[in-house]
Amino acid sequence: MVSNRSNSSSSSPCGQTVSNQLSATAAAPLKGIIFDMDGTLIQLNVVNELIQRIYQVADEDPLGKCLERDDLDVMIAKLSPEGQRKAKKTIVEILQRHVDNMTIQEGGPELVAFLARNGVKRAVLTRNYERNAIVMQQMYAQVMTEATFDLIIGKDTPYDTSFPPEQEIPKADRIRQICNIWGCDTNEVIMMGDSITDDIVEGNRAGCGGTVLLQPIGYQLNNFYGTRIGDSRERTPTMCVESLTDVRHFFAAQMNNDVCYQQGEM
Ligand SMILES: [Mg+2]
């Protein structure tokens, strides 16, 4: 189901002018879609554990007890050197287990294949490691005949020589980087993800033509920071969807491509 309203307890809606905004996007040719990975292209099954484990590290750290439980990366950077080491080790362990049990999001390969057939570029932009995103790509490739993703950018993917290799770059900068590689403006791409505090905020900051929030069971899953959908302009997605299949249906209609697209086919 595609909706312009959250089904969550949040009273804040998604963008009120959903159709108009995405129509405006479609008026300028859609060049590409930038996908978040965890919780978007693959099912999310470790974030709760990861956050709780990092909070535990912070609770046990001499500098961590009083820190605001906000963005994990910001909080970790304020821990003691030993606390930072423990937190990073914990993240690596959990993400590795996540990769070992990786499950493709329902409707993901069909959507990516549909976009590929229609000449829409696809990028993966993730705070996970690049090597894990490549594992995900290989899983998609096993069930697709079309090309999967044109670009994969992880937290450790080098940005340019002015940054050290392990430096994590804000997603908004990464979105601009992807558009630069694709030779288009940010308003010609759409950012899609399951986090309003990450994917939607960064997509809006970068000036994307639209932002799509995936809510697999109809409400906001990633609300660990106490934020709500639509509680600020930056946290207002253009559109909310419950599945990647819904996204495919939506773009099929937007592209007026119903002849090529038949429900149930990839
Ligand atoms: Mg995510």
C-alpha cells in the first residue's frame, strides 16, 4: 500500500502533497534511485540489538553515562578511547552476524530489475561496510538476470583523497557524489530508505527530487531517537510505502509503462 499518511501512532503525516511532488519529480526525468541497504534492500534484524549493545558500552564507559542517546556515531565519538574501541568491535561483530544471516527484502529484486529495464540507475548508499553491501549485491545477482546496482558506497568507501579511508561521510555528501558520477542534479534522483533520521533527512538535505520511506509493517520501525515522521521538514518523506513491491507499482504507473509491466512479473 502506498500512502501519504503514516499508520503509526505518530500523528505526523508523510508529505501531504505526495502525488504532486512525485509528479514534479517525474516531470524532470528520473535518473536514478539511491537505496539504503539495511532494512531497505535487506531485511532488518539486528538494529535493535546493535543499539542496545552500544548503549550498554556507553553505560559502562566513564565518559558515556551522561551522553545523549542520539545518533550512534556521534555518541561513540565522545566515548573514551577504550569505549570507542569496544563500540566499534561490537558493531563489527554484529554486522558480520547480520551478513551471515542476510535476507533479501521482499520485492527487492523485482524492483531493481524493473528499474534496470527502464533505464533508471541504481545505487546503494549504506552505513554498513562496502564488503557487506557486495555480499548483498551478489545475493540479488543470483536471482536476477538484469544488472543489479551501478554503484555501491559503504561507510568505508573512499570519498576523495582529502579524507582518510575509514572516514564516514554524511549521506547527503555521498548523494551529491553519486549524482556527480551520474552526471545529474540531486533533484533528478530519489533517496529511499527505512530511517527518517538518516535516509530521509539526508535525502532532503541533499535536495533529492523525492524521498521514500519504507515501512515494512506499516509504521515507523527506526524511531530509536524519539523522532517522529514529519516532526520537521527534513524528517518529512515525500512518500511512505509498506513494501518494495508498492514502489515498483508506483513507478510503473508514473512511467506510464503499464505495457511493459505486468503485475507478478519481474
Ligand atoms: Mg536502514
